[in-house]
Amino acid sequence: MTYNLSGKKVWVAGHRGMVGSAVCRQLENEDCNIIKVGRDEVNLVNQAEVNDWMNSVKPDAIVLAAAKVGGIQANNNFPVDFLYENLMIEANIIHAAHLNNVERMLFLGSSCIYPRLADQPIKENSLLTGALEPTNEWYAIAKIAGIKLIQAYRKQYGYDWISAMPTNLYGPGDNYDLNSSHVLPALLRKFHEAKISKSSEVTVWGSGKPLREFMHCDDLANALLFLLKNYSDYEHINVGSGDEVSIRELVDVIAEVVGFEAKIVWDKSKPDGTPRKLMDSSNLHNLGWKDHRSLFDGISHTYESWLSE
């Protein structure tokens, strides 16, 4: 199948987030009408507001990137917020899309939907085969429900709606708070501050051996538009670069990008975390999408964007 975006009204739900803003940037290259709406105009947790707004706007397609997000501590302290709000956001948007016969929808999930001990690389059929990571299970359960909602409406009503699961993301608009950010933006900030303060060394947790996969948000957005145009299947699909890098290699790239030339100290008394986390994105790559930048280029672009904020 091929879905032509030309002349379509495309609503990017969550346009202010890192992924949503990246999708909007990609859509600017398409001959379509990009629809955005802020939480000051429509409360996505309120079903009536979502129904009324969508009935007035009548989008042809939706990229559902809206979600309440946060780190381990936030998930642990506010489980109701993460479960309830994300369930309501996705249920309200998906049901309103049904009421308004939206042609095409792409629901964005997260790699945290997969079991904590899933075989590596993680295939799509790993879903619901084991226990989740307890530290973010509230968010994960909501995202799994979103996948199943998309599948249910597709099965019962025949909608051409799909779901995509991205790998670890980074890029413009990321969170650089050292207390709540993910590993890449946290390291970027740590090395930047060390450079500015002329520190003689930077301490990094662990051994540097764990393997991770990272993807620039603009590359994800490019892949999502590719899927919006070309993918039609009941099953969700993984979206990743397929390239894995050790934390030590990541640190070396960040140090080079920032221009930090002092000593790097590895604190091996601190935990490494999961030895390996890699998505199996062969289904996406077999469809013909392999357009992603190198880690060095991606981090360089991200660093420049952050400094210009």
C-alpha cells in the first residue's frame, strides 16, 4: 500500500515534545496541512473536549505522539498519573478518530513495552512473553494498551491504523536534567559542564561495557513518515538504527563532540544496568528504510541545538 500525504490534514498529537516536533519538521517537506493543538486549547485527558475538537477539525491522518513521560523516579512516585493519563490520552484520541472516520493513524509506543529479560535483539513477537521492568511498568502497560486499541479498531472496523516502537532516542528538545534525563543527554551535559569549569576529569558510572542502541529523533520522524506512507499491518513494528555501541564508545564520541580532553574515570562500583538492549528492526529495514545518521553526526547536531536554546 501507499498512502499519499498530499493535500491531507495531518494532526501531530504531542507536537511540542521531542518526537512530535521532529515529526512536524519532517512533515514540512510534504504537501500537507500540519495540524497542531496545545493543551491550553484541548485537554487530551478529557474525552468530550477531544471529541468536540476532532469533530470540528476532521483530520485525515494522525501521528499519536502525545504522552505523559518521565524517568524512573517519576514513574515510581506517580504511578496513577502515568497509567491513567496515558490510557485516557490514547483512548480518547483513538475513539474520536473512529467517530470521525480518520483514514490513517500511527500510534507511537516505546521499547519499554517489552519484557525485562527479552531475548536480544528484541523482536516484535517478544511482546507479552514475560514480566516488564518494574521501574516503568505503569507507562509500559499504558503503551501496550494503546497498541491493542489500535489492533482492536483495525480488527473490528477495518481501519488502516498502525503502531511503531522506537528505540532509545535523542536530539533537539531532549531533557538535560541530570536527575531525570536518559544516559545520552545526561552525559552530554556532564561533559559540557566539565569543559566549561575546566575540570581535570569526569566520572562515569559502571564499566562502560553495556551495549545500547541510539537513534536521532529526526531519523525516527523520517522513519515514521515512511511507515505512514508504506506500512499496513496488524502487528506493531520496531524502529531502530540497528547499530549498537558500548557506553565507553558513546562516552568517547561525546567527549570528542564537546571537545573535552581531560581524564575519564570509570566508577566500577556503580551498576552497569542491562548488559545489552537492542531492537530488532529488520522488518523496517526490509521494507527499504535505512536512512539514519552516524552517532557522531547526530550528537554533534544535538549539541549545537542544545547550546543554541
